[in-house]
Amino acid sequence: SEKRITDTAQVEISARYLGTGSQWSVSGPHIKPGKDFWFYVRSVNLVGKSAFVEASGRASNDAEGYLDFFRGEIGKTHLAQGMWELIDNSQLDDEMAEMKTTITETRNEITQTVSKTLEDQSATIQQIQRVQTDTNNDLAALYMLKVQKTKNGIPYVAGIGAGIEDADGQPLSNILLQADRIAMINPENGNTTPLFVAQGNQLFMNDVFLKRLFAVSITSSGEPPTFSLTPDGKLTARNADISGHISANSGTLNNVTIAENCVVKGTISADRIIGDIVKGYSFEPRDGTLHITNHKYGEGYVIFKAEVSLADDVSFDRKLILLPFTFYSGTLTIEINGRVVIKADPRVANTGTAGYFDRYDNPVYTRTNLGNTVSGVWDVAAGGGDTRITVTMRVEGGPGNMGDVEGRKRELVRWRYDAFTLMVAKSTDSGFTRRS
């Protein structure tokens, strides 16, 4: 069947008994190269019948093999044998034209011959109309037009033949052309360019529209060719625009741009990366909201507050990292989505612990000669929405009544604190191995 049959009842109805054997070979004009066919076979013996077994197969698409096969099949026909038979003009006059009619029990034939001889060369045109009976008592109808030239004892032949005869019990029609060059010309509007030319085992055509093409290899014109497809599946294209699905197991890409999003489920190894694989964001205290109270020296305080939002725009979990941040006075509070994760006051710090220092999750807090440093790492789960980071610093005291008070207090905040730097990276332990 040219189509797979999914209904077992249909298989039962369509099945035909073809014979008995250990293996089967299927052939015929209905078997087409490169097309899948479905077979349904079952065993029958004295016990009963088995269920049908399904198998599929595809005829070869090897063009060279088919040409060899057809050469043998065509060579068996009476038409081919008559076409390949040279004209015996040795018994002909130097100049002649004759018509000969032959009627026998196995053959009715009309032969027309025109011949001319000049020194060491001769030319002959012969037309044959023949109806004959073969050894199987099957009739065959043949028409042949042959042109032959003999020069220096070497015959050169061109011809066309049409015939109908039986092959394997079935009538088969053939049209055969025999020539060094075969061409077809459309004379419309005085055009003399051939539609196609066959010469030297090659076929030349201008424009071709094909429904399906099976080819061992394909090579474009140009030197070197701009496109090629080899029998082992190697595709070479100097400039390709490909859309749709591409599936590849290996290869090399050079100087390419991925215009839109892509998903990599495996491991990426890169010598150098430019981009936001790891994202960072820095800001200084003076960039936030500043609130000042009580301008009197020693009794006022400055509150700086900044809020940063981290978008939930990736499908994997991440780590939020606060790089080491050094401050010299005041109280620092950091919240993530309203939850306090760091609270520190360097005035009462003592070997990493203090009454006003609360350690949440896993921040790092150290004492330095220049001030105090905090840092931290927190998990940010994918799909939980945007993450809100709030940084608040309270600095008590002030520079007194010296000119621009607010400007002075802004300066106080700026020089007493470093810049904040937050980073975010994919949450993974790949590449790390604990040794002890």
C-alpha cells in the first residue's frame, strides 16, 4: 500500500493471496523510487492464520543504479534491438531509393531506404514499420527511423523509435532516441536556443520546475561554487538565509548574531563574555532621598533612603550579592521585600558582634581601621515577582550653622559612605568541588 493502513479490518479486506515463500520481492511500475510503501504479511498453516505483521520499505533512489537497470530492461525489447541494428548497405547501389514490403508468418514489415555513396563514405536513411509475433505468441508493433553514415569504415547512427510490446506479461510502450546529441528547440519568435540538450551523458536545461527531486549531489554554478550538497550530507553555502527549525548535533559558528532570545539547556564555555551574564548596579548615597532634621549642632540627624528593584525577568533562580560596603558612622539597614537582612552600627562594633548589630540570613560584617564593612548574599527565586531592595542610613549630628547647611549635610553623607554595589548572578554551584 502507498499509505499506511491503521484499520486492521481494512487490511483483512484488502489482502490478496500472492503465494507461499520465505521472502518476497516486490517490483513493477507502481513502485516509485524514494517513496515509502507499506506491506502486511501473515503466516498460514494447518493450525490457522497469524495476525498481519506490518513492515515498511522504500525503493532505492540511486540514479546510477536505475540507469544500469533500465539499460538492461530496454536492451531486452525488440524496439531497442531493432534500433541498435546497423543498416547493412553493403548490398545497396551507390545511389538508390526503394520501398520493400515483407509479409511472413511472424512478421509484417514495410521498409523504405534511401542511400548514397561517395568515395570512402556512405549515408543511408531507413524507415521501418513492423508488426511481429514473439516466441510467447505476443504481438509487437514497432516504428523506427534510422539515419546512418559510414566513413572510413566506421558507422555513425542516429534514430528514433516507438513501439509497444509485452514485458513480463504486461504491454509496455517505449519511445527511444539514439544520437550523440539530443535537443529540443521552440522556434517561437525566431528563437533558436534549445529548451534542453542531452550530450555526453549530461542534460542541459534552462528553467526547470520539479515537484520532487532526488539527487546524489547538488552543486551550483560559480568558481568556487556558492552552494553544494554532497552525498554524505555536507551542505556548503556561502550566503544562506534560513528560517524555520534547525537541528544540529555539532558544528562551528563564527561572527554570528542571535537577534532574539535563545535557550541553552546545556553548558556554555566562553573565553570572553561581554554582556549582562552577571548584572551589577551601583549608586551613591547622594542619589537617594535625603531627610534632614534639627539644624542645631550635635542634635540633628540625616536619613538617606534608596530603593532599587530587581526585575523577575529570567526563568532560573539567582543570587543577589552586596559587594563589601564600608561606612564610618550612623546606622545602616538593608531590607529585601520589607524583610531586614542587615542592620549595623559601627560605633558599638566589637570583634564582629555588637548590641546594635543584628545578623540576618548570611551577611558578613567585619571591623576595620577605617570603618566597618558589610556584604551579603541572598537567594532570589524565579517566578516570585520583582525583588525590592531598600537601603536606609541614619547619620546623627551635623556640621553646625556654617553657610549652606543642607549642602554640608549632603557632603557629610557622601564622604562618610562608599558607593553601594549590588550584583546578581545565576544560582549554581557548577565548577565548585568541596575538598574537605
